[in-house]
Amino acid sequence: MKVGVFICHCGNNIAGTVDVARVAEETRKIPGVAYAINYMYTCSEPGQDQIKDAIKKYDLDRIVVAACSPRMHELTFRRTVEKAGLNRYYFEMANIREHCSWIGEDRELNTNKAMEAVRAAVAKVMQDKPLYSSSFAVNKRVLVIGGGVAGMQAALDCADGGHEVVLVEKSPSVGGMMARLDKTFPTIDCSICILGPKMVDVAQHDLIKLYAYSEVEEVKGYVGNYQIKIRKKATYVDWTKCTGCGECMEKCPSKDAYDSFNFGVAPTKAINIPFPQAIPKKAKIDPTYCRQFTKGKCGVCAKICPTKAINYEMEDEIVTEEVGAIVVASGYGLLDIEKMGEYGGGRYPDVITAIQYERLLNASGPTSGHIVRPSDHEEPKTVVFVSCCGSRDKSIGVPYCSNFCCMYIAKQAILTKDHMPDSQSYVFYMDIRSPGKGYDEFTRRAQEEYGTKYIRGRVSRIFPKGKKMVVRGADTLLGTTVEIEADLVVLANAVTAAPGAPQLAEKLHISYDTNAFYVESHPKLRPVETNTSGVFLAGCAQGPKDIPASVGQGSAAAAKVLSMLSKDFLENDPAIAQVNQNACVGCLKCVKTCPFQAIVEEELRGGKVVAKVIQTVCAGCGVCTSTCPCGAIQLQHFTDNQLLAEVNALCLS
Amino acid sequence: MADKDYAYYPGCSLEGTGSAYDASIRLVMQALGVEVKEPHDWSCCGSTPAHAVDHLLAGALAARNLVLVQKMGLKGVSAPCPSCFSALKTAHYRMAKSKAFKDEVNELLDVPYEGTVDVRSTLQFIYENIGVEEVARPVKLALPNMKVAPYYGCILNRPPEIAQFDDPENPVSMDNLISAVGVEVVDYAFKMECCGAAFGVPRKDMVNKLTHKVLSMAIEAGANCIAVACPLCQQNLDLRQAQVNAAMGSSFNIPVLYFSQIMGLTYGFTPKELGIDKGVVDPGNLIETGPIVPKEVEKPKKTKAAAKEAS
Amino acid sequence: MPELAGKELRIVGFLCNWCSYGGADTAGVGRFKQPTDLRIIRVPCSGRIDPLFVVKALINGADGVLVSGCHPRDCHYSDGNYYARRRLEMLKQFLPFMGIDGKRFHYTWVSASEGQRWQKVVTDFTRQVHGIGPLHEKKEAAK
Amino acid sequence: MRVINLSTTSDASFIEQVKKESGQDPAECYQCGNCTAGCPYTEFFDYPVSMIMRLIQAGQKDTVLNSKAIWLCATCETCTTRCPCEVDVAHVMDTLRNIAYREGRYTEKDIKTFYEAFLTSLKNNGRIYELGILMGYKAKTLHLLADADLGPNVLVKRLIHFQPNKIEGRDEVQRIFKRFAEKRDNEKRDNQKRDHHG
Amino acid sequence: MNAQELRKAAKEVLPSVDVVIGQRAGFDPLHAEPCFATKPEDVDDFIASPLCVHNLASYLPSLKGKKVAVVVKGCDSRTVVQFLEEGLIKRENVTVIGVPCSGIISVKKVLERVSHEPIQSISFDNETVTVKTNKREEKIPLLEVAPGKCTTCQYPNPLIFDVLVGQKLEPRGSAEAVYDDIREFETKSLEERKEYWEKTLGRCIRCYACRNACPLCVCQESCIAETRDPHWMSQKDDPKEKMTFHMIHAIHLAGRCTECGECERVCPMDIPLGQLKKKINMGMKELYDYVPGINPEEKPPMYVFKVEEDKIEEHELS
């Protein structure tokens, strides 16, 4: 065995606090090391060439690079050694930068530590085995979860790329939050006017199969070969017959149903089509309000429906779809303002949320765009906007900024003035966050052209006084408490993860952060990938973001899907578990603990029962290896012997 | 149902200005069949002046009393006065949280505090350990004229980490107790805005303004009587009403009763027994009792915490 | 020589690739200074860490062993750290029975973003191990 | 307006002291102003609460410890309850008052006198004797007529009793005060020694 | 215990199984040996007495695929249950003949008691053992020559059985007292414990009898103490390697060991190996509220988890 070791200076990053020449010198004494040298920038092209040349010149068969973190350059160097004809797994990195030169102050100790790291890496590389990927066929259909603007964008881009798309939307219509907005910042263009055509495209695209009012029930399989169970929730209306004429909604006698599309700003009918531009434009019965369900008799809609589409006996239906890639665009939720006791916690009718206000502003909303106070339906003259309602408030568990509230508050303030020129708006803010193109100018316009009064401080208390709501906040620039007697208070309540986000993540085997937003593979370089290959992210499911960013991410996720599906076969990572059938005693404890159900029981000829790894499902965690009492199942590249070699190198000397 | 075997720490105010609070609580407890166990030879909790001057001294003065309860072998202690409650509970909380602080405090004491005593306000004790159902049982009479605005003051349930009782922004315990004995309650926004009582002696200017705000909000909401659970609040809102009127040009004349006095009235005790005559503002016909008129039982209001749990 | 005699003790760390190894990288990028005693072995997941590796290290020369994985709920492989927690806790309770101070072995959770937490874990654990002293007789390092 | 030279006047040891004694990190405050907004006393303060927090962050020891605000805070806990950064602001105010008291800075003398009258009564009797405190306070502040308008009412209604209620364990309470005084004296001496050597 | 009843029961079971495993008299009066009965006359050799020290359940996994009936004491039955928990045997293939047991003998203790004089006969009456040697006759209370597990036995009655032979008995002593010996050992200092184990385990000759006798050591010839891949241990005669081996054995049995005592019984060097496993079991009970071999429906704690563990707290660094 001839190991070559390359010790990188990383300019002064390593050489500054580690005596790299001495490390090389000591490394040469390690048995098995045939060649060791230190070099300025090993990852540079000449640096890599040096490795390739040395492999040929000295007939090296294993390579160690002592440099930065393997999370940084492991792949780079694997490719290098591969180009020089070695198996890419005959390579190890010793991290002497992040874990050594950057954190230790004493040159002598650092140098010693670097030598130790090299010794462990050499011990490991000498135990390394060549590994080879195997390939498997890819199903070229795509599942998109969530029919908001991000999901629709991803679905359309994938479909335009020639792949069949299964789009699953939880609510009865696609459109998401954007469909509820009146106007969008900073252009003040009508939200549904720009979104509507996209929704129609989704409905009419030959390659898009839309499941509205449906949810993902179960996800099985692995990248390239997923089996998805989808629950089509009972609508009690046969959508193959419903024409969306709206007759039923008009005649329905149950008028107090909660309107989730309008966030309860006004009631709706028990049978309803959520909004005029809905896609699909189909009616659905809400059984908690429908008299047929609550009282057992009514049947008005069934009687008048011209196509006889009503079916009170309908039940949920489970369908299965097979896909190769998944885009998760499941959107966001909003903080329940009951958590804000000092703002009345939802007890005062004239303290509303911004999305409710959006519905009041909207011409197709329940008030036809007329702004009225919920308590007495009078037009408010003084409107106070409270930003950071829950956001950046770790005391209620939302430590982050909700990203786009500053902008929509400015928009709503502008629209308020447009609707009611004699009104006065106030905005309580902590910081105005407006870093997008044309955004800061927009918030300035709200103040300069529309006379919105911005007050720098948080609101501490909102309480009623006669017909008014008193908003007591601080003006920290004035250095005192201020009070405003408002007719209407609009809370910019925090953006939260969508309800049920953790459960969906568990089904998909993707990680979510403490706030239940989904975690991308790398915050900068892999922003739409997840740690589960084949599953991609778009929109607010990954974190609060505005419309352009969501659309951008939808397209980015689609691009990732398209590039993945451009191949007919995918290669698996060979660093997965492997069973030594001779050693396996068939106790099958590994089957019990595998988090991915990647291990199954196999009966050999002669009746011996052993464990068997499904290569494509195994994710390479190694739980099985530490479960197996006899070491018969080994995670490749992290086998017991490989890790023991490192332990022994560090301990037994 | 939680344990009812708690000590009762009246505190200095209830021996003086708040004697009517003490008397009414003892009567209410008697009607509810709960024995009042006063720790022998209790001392002052230290109140605001102690913690304003030094946390360690404050901790030790309070902890001496917790040690007395510890010696009685009881699970906990209830204190009617929020100031005492806060002093005792804060001492307990900080000693539980920091061993260093606990050791320092115990160095000052003859007998160390082991950290085992559950401290509650007497309001919390009645509300949680006895419960609204039991509280409704001894009711004999109605108070048809009374419309009560419960005033909680600042520290009965604040800060929530320490007080661990009711909702810190919209408390409902006193509302529910008074409703439970059949008396009408009005909701208003200043249930817990500070009335400034702590500075009643040295800074009357501040107190007048703050008290004025609280009283006007309650009256605006339609109340003709204020219920309190604090001897300092009672003194401040009642005794100083004339001072407030003089300073602020108002003409308030609203009686301020302890919640326990209101409960006592419905249990059939006389105003004199309950010390209602010790108040400055005459309650007049508000305390006239009448026969109970059965009405639909209102559901108790939910606290935020309970609502959250339910969802 | 494995540790600089007199200045260091021998501490072996097992870190999961996705969270804690990344957290240690983050600490490095942030230049958060740490004691140098720790030697890190990278594993894909804390669930890969057989308690026997810890035993092996402690019996054969390590004075302390540190294991760190993703926080519960954050495991890259969704469940690996839950198994690790059970197994390592078992070991933690068993070691003192054999006469090995349980404080020589610590397991914890550090995410890839928690550079400062990593610095604190390393600093505190190193101090803790130094507080107990060496587990093995130290041979004079041959210079 | 005063110009503050942050290079020369920011007292890092003061920030550290507040942090240590209160157990709260002033750096966690991001100056949203919620405490100031909710504080019932803002109108009486010379510096609103959020500005006291800012002054601590800026290490302005004298301005903070000489402020009226720290004496006028009634520890009503509104700020603590609503602080989005989970800073126990009321406890910080209390700590500042403790430090100011120890250093002999009493910007609101009447309040300090009232506290002392209260604690003296406590020390002497083990319990509080309201009339005694009032008398002691009036004698010291010379506000002899304070609350005189209340007098007849109070006396008539017998709210205040005329005899102090002394407890048996008075000496135990006095021992608390004694040990406390000794402890603080020793600390002071140690600090002086250290300063001297340092 | 009554041998007649046992033989009767075994004969009734025999036609429906391939083999009935019991114990019969061994090569000397003190020893019994396993007896694999396939014919009714084999059953006539069965004995039932404190001499029946073998845990016969150990044979079950190796007889996979056969219909087997096995005679078990209370403690042995836990092994059966544990096999079921781990899916190592199929319930329908096993017929359990349960025998309540008031204690067995420790051959080593008996021999010590009679100073290793050759034994001519041994008999049992209630809980008294009468031993005749070539020099004398001695009556000894059974518990004085019983293995440690019997003195605090909580499971005198089989926990699982198809046929029960004999009357059910009461547990011996309180459940808390079971771990008294462990707690007492833990009053020693860390240094004393380390020294004790170094010395005690130093006696080990690495014969692997403990492992071979252990019913739950599923690996047997694949045991990582002897394999090259993975290469956990060298064959060097070194105290560290001995310590490593016994810790491997104990840790592999975490949440699995039913404390049948076979490892100690067979150890030629008289090493109290059961203590290591017992200590870990104590932790399993405290941490996961789990006792091995009690409930066939349970899952051993090392192969499951809870997202929120009830008893595990984050460890603070000092």
C-alpha cells in the first residue's frame, strides 16, 4: 500500500498557525506513507495536478489531503483522484483548518494536532475499499405539493419541460395566499389579475393533473421511484358533473359557514365556491354547517342542482400516483393572534389581521372593496398598522423576521388612502425592512406621498375606549409613550410554518427547523434541495418570502427537477450498508431499527435467514451497523474497521 | 382537586389597613369549610422596600416565612396580599433557579429553606385549590344592584414565569369567582394597569394620575363597584378617591370592596362582620341583598393557557 | 505523539457529518478559539456510533470521549440520534460501574449553525476532563 | 443635548455588573420600546425604561444610577411580561436600584427614606407598623402634612392601629439584618482591597 | 417439584411435538444434564429438583423449524419471553411446560460447603439440602447454597406456559431489594471499582464459556470478540482486552439479559459476570421502565425510541 499525503497551506489560513513542513516531515515516518508534501493551495488547479502527477510518478494507491473541511472540498479531490485512475473512495481528508488552525492559538499544539489528524486519516485510508455506484431507472413524473404561486410555477415549468405533473392542493382551489391579496407591492398591480392566467394555465395544461381539496397521505420509495398515496377529501359534490354554475350556493339556506378563503371576515354558505376565479370552479359542502349533515334534512342543493352533482354519501378516496421527484411548496400559516393577549387576543372586533384587511380592500371581497369596521360597518378614519405582531418575539416562539410585512403594510397604508382620501394611517414599526428592488422607494412613497405616519416603536397595549381602539405604543425616537385613538387596528401577525408542516416533513423524510420551516440542503449553495434526494423546496414552506422570491424558487426547484429527470438512470451513493451473509445470524435487529425500512429479510438457499439491504432505499446512516451485534452489516466507507482504525490511531500510540 | 391543606400568611397590611380583607377571608374560608392555619410568629415579607434595596435581604426576609411553613409540614402557603405573595414566590423562585442565591440566602437564616413550599395568592388558592363549583355552594343571597369591575393590580399574575397563575394580560380568575357567587361582572381594559399604590406615601402626584385612569375606565365600562384582591390597591382606590378627585377634577364615588367581601355578602355574612364599614366610599344600596334568582349558568371564561391547550 | 504531554489530554470526538461536524466547521470559520485536545472522527450520523467505540477509546488510551449529533427532531436521517440517545445514555450510566468516571464521556447535540455552542461544548468538556485528570498513565513522550 | 464620547465613557465593568447581578443580558434588548410603551410611569420618568436599557448597553453608569427612573419604577412587571426578548426588565430596574442604594446614590430621596423607614420598622418589630412608618417618614422628610387630609378618615375608620405588633422572633429577624450587613461590608472591603491592589 | 407430575405432563405433550427438552440425572449425584426426549420412555428419565440448573430455553433458537416442548423454571421462562420479544422463535412452534421453582443449587457452593469431599448423594426436603459425602452428612438450608439470583427471585413462577406443573409460589423478598448488591457496590469509590474489575476480570482466560452458555448471545461463531472483520479485539492476553470483551458482552445484552445466570454458572474462573448485565438492566428499568423477558408484546429498549424521552435529561458540563 502506498499512501500519498498532501498538506495544504491554504495560503496563510493553515500555514499561519500550523508548521506544515513539520507535519509533512512527520507524516513521512508513518508506515505505509510513500509520499508526503506541503503545498500552497492544494485545491487550485496546479495543486490538483500535483496530486495526479504524484499518483503516477510514485505509484500511489491511496491519497490523503490535509486541508480544509471535507464538507468543503471532499468532492473536488475525489474527482481528482478518480481522474488519476484511483477509485474515488481511496481518498480521505484531514481537517486541519476549521478544526485546527482556525481555532487553536498555540502553534506547537496546532502542529501536533494536525499531525494527529493526518495520522488518523492515513489509518482510515488504508482501510478504505473501492466502492462503485449502481444505476437505476427514473420515473419521470413529478409531484408538486401545494398550489400556491410557488407550487404552480414549479408545476408549470416542469410540465413545460415535458414531464407529467401531479399537483396536490389542500384547499378546494389553487391560488394560495396570493389569490386572496388585493394588490401587490411595489407596483400596486392587481394580484388576481396576474395570478388568474397562471391558474388557468394550470387547469388547462395537458401534462398537469390537479388534485384539489386533496392531501398527501403517504410517501414511499426513493428518488426516481416514489409511490404517493393521495387522499381526495369528500366534497359531497361530484366534480365530474359540477359545472360551477353557483345555483346551489345562491339557494343554500345555511348562511353562517366559516369562510376560510376570506379568513372569517364575512360568513359564507354551507355549499360554496370559494371565489369567482377559483380553479377548479367547483362547489363543495362544508358538513359542519350544512343542514343536511347537522339536522339530517334540507337537501335544497340536491334538489336544484341542474346536473345532479350533489352526493351527501361521498367519502374520502385514496388514490396512488407514481413519481420520480417531489417539489414541496406547502406554503405558510399565520400566527394566531390569541397569543397576543395585550392586543386583545382576538377579543376586539376592530382589531383585525392584515390578511383580513386585504380581503376588506379587495374588490371581489365580502365588502366589495369597501373598507368598514367589523363592529359597526362604519368607515374607519384612523387606521393603525402594527408591524412585528409576534414576529421577532422570542417570548412567543417566533424569533425570526416575517420578511414581507413591512412591505405589505406600506401597500395597505397607500391603498387605505386611495380608498378613503380623508383617512389617516399610522404604522408602528421597529425597523423598516425593504431591501428589494424598488421596495425602499415604495415605503418612502407611503410616507411622503400618502402621508402615512410612521412611528418607531412597538405597541404595548390595545384597548377599547368608547367606539375607539386606543393603541398605546412607544415612540422611541421621541423617547416616550404615545397613544392613538384608532377606528381600526390592523395587526401584521407573524408568518409561521403551515399547519401540519412537521407531519408532512415526517412523511417526506425531510428535516424542518425549530420553527417548522423546511430545511434546505445548504443555505447558500443548495437552496432548493433537501437532504432527501429527489425532494425539492419552493416558497414559504422553506421560510417566509415574498411573491417574486417564491416564484423564483418555484422555477429553481423545477430547474433542479428537470436536470435530474434529463437522465434516464440515476446512480446511487455506494456508501450504504452491505450485509456479509456468512456472518449474519439472522437476528434481524437491523430490520427493526432502520429508519428507512431499507432492510428486509431474505431466505437463502438452505433455509438460512439473513438481512438484505435495498440499495436504492438505504440512505447511509449506519444505525444498522451499530445495531448489529456481530458486525455482519457494515456501512460502507464507515465500517467498524475503518472507524476502529481511526480510534486506534488516536488512542493506541 | 388540589390540596387544600395550605398555610395562610396574612401579612402586615392585613393587621392594619387591610384588616377587613383578613376578616372577610377568614369568614369565607369558614363558609367553605377550609381551616385557616396561620404560621406562628410570622414576620414581614420585606415587600417592595426590601427588594428595592437589596435582593439578598429581600430573599432572606421572605424565606424566613417559607421556613415557618416548611416546619408546619404543609404543602404550601397562600398569601392574600399580592405584595407578600410576590415577595414569597419570588424568593422561592430565585432560590430554586440559582443554587448560589439559595446558599447565600440560607447563610442569613437560622434555619435553611429547603425549597419545597408552594406559594400561591389566596385568590389563586380559592380559585384553583377550592374551585368555582365549591365556591358557589354556600351562596344564600344575591346582590342585584352590584355591577363589579374586578381590579387585579399588577403583580397577582405577573411576571408569568414567577406568578404562574391566570393570564398575564387578560386575567379571569376574579371575574369567574364573582360570577360564581351570582354577582354581575363587567369587562374593562384596565384590569391590571398599575394604580401606583407602592408610591402612595412618597409620590402622590403619580398615584393620582394612575388611579384616575383605572377608576374612569371601570366606570366607563358600566361598573358601580370595584373588586380588589390587594390591601394596597384597596387603600389607594378607596381612601385616595377624594385626593384623586381634588387633584384631577373628577367626582368619583365608587366603592372598592375586596372580592372576599363580595363573596361573604352572598354567603349571608353582614357588612359589619366583613368590615365593609371600614371602607371610605359608602357602598350604599349596592350591598343590599336579595333572594337568589336562578339564571342560566355562564360558562367560566377561558384563560389563554387553557384555550391554547384546548386547541 | 497523540497529545502533547503536560499540555493536553487525549480526547476523542465522534461527530455526525450533517450537524455537529458542520457546527465544528462553523466554529472554525468564525475563529471561535478552543482547546486543542480534541481529535475528531467523522461519522455520517450519531446513530452510527456504537457505544463500543467509546468503550474502545476509553479503555485503550483516551481520557475523554465526546459524541455530538443533530438535535432531536433535526436528524438528517430522521431517527438516528434517537437511537444514539438511548444507547449512549445506557453507556453513560454503565461506565461508572466499571470504575470509569461518567464525566469522561459526554454526548450532546450541536447543529451546523451553532458554532458558538460548539466552542462552548469543547471548552467546557475539555475543562471537565482536565478537572478529573488523566485516565491512563502517561508515558513520557519520546521526543 | 449632551454629546457622549463612547470611547471614553462606556463603562464595560458596569455592564458586566448589571449582567451578573440581574442575571439578565442587556445586549438582548433590541430597543423596540415595548417596555416604555407599557410602563405606567413613563410620564414621570426622566429616562423611559427602554432608554435606561440603552444607556446600560452604552455603559453610561452615572446617568443610569443617578436617574430618577430607577427609583420611580414600581416593579409592576408590565415590561417583563411583554418584553419580546424575554429580558426581565423589572428585575434589571430593581438591580440598578440596589446598586445605586449601595453606592449611596438616592436621586429620589423621599422614596429612599420611605423604604428605610419601612425596613427600620421591620427590623425593630419583625412586622410592619404602618403608623410608625408614616411617622418616621414624615419626621425625616419634614413632609409633616403629607396625607394629613386623610388623617381623620383613616383614624375614624380604625384602619391603622396605634400599637406596633411585635413578634417573638424579632431577634431572628434582626440576625438576618446583621448577617446581611456583615456580608455586604465584607464584600465592600474585599472590593476595596482588590481595587487597591489592582 | 414433582417428577411424576412432570413426566405425566411431558408425555401428554410429546405426541404433538418433535422433542421435549427436560433434565435428567447427570454423571454424578450433584449434576443434572439436559435430556432431549423424543420417545415416551426418554421422558421417564426426567427429574424435577433443585439440581435442574440448566436454562433449557437456550436451545430454542437453534431448533428453529422444529416443534419443541421445553421444561422451564420461572427464570428460564423469561428467556422464552425475550426470544419472543426479539422474534427469535415462533410461539406456535414452542410448547412451554412451566415448573414453579423455589430455588436451585449452585454446584460450586455445595462443593465448597463440604470442602470438596466426594459426594455420595444429595436429597431435598422443602428448602433443606441433605448432602452425604464419604465422610459425613450435612443438612444445609437451600438458599445458602443457591446461586445469587435465587435469593431475591421475583419470578418463581413461569411467566409464560402452556402446561403448568405444580403449585404457584410467592416471590422472594421485595422487588426493590433485587438491586441491593449493585447499589452496595456503587458505594465504593471509582478507583476501588476500577481496581476490583481489573483484578476480577483479569482472571478471565477468554474461554468464552460465558458467551457460549448465554441464551441471548445470538452471534456465537460470528462473535466480534473473535472475528477479523470487524476486528474489534486482538487475541492478546491483556487486561484491557479482557475488560473490552466483557463490556462488549454486557453492552450487547443491554435491555436483553434476563439474568438467568448461565454466564456465571459456567465460568470456570468464578467471575461474577452477571453483575455487569444486572447493572445495565437496573438502568433500563430506571430509564425506559423496561424489564427484559416479562412481556412478549414489548420491544427491547435499544431497538425503539421515544421522540421525547421521559427520563433522559440533557447532561450539563461542569
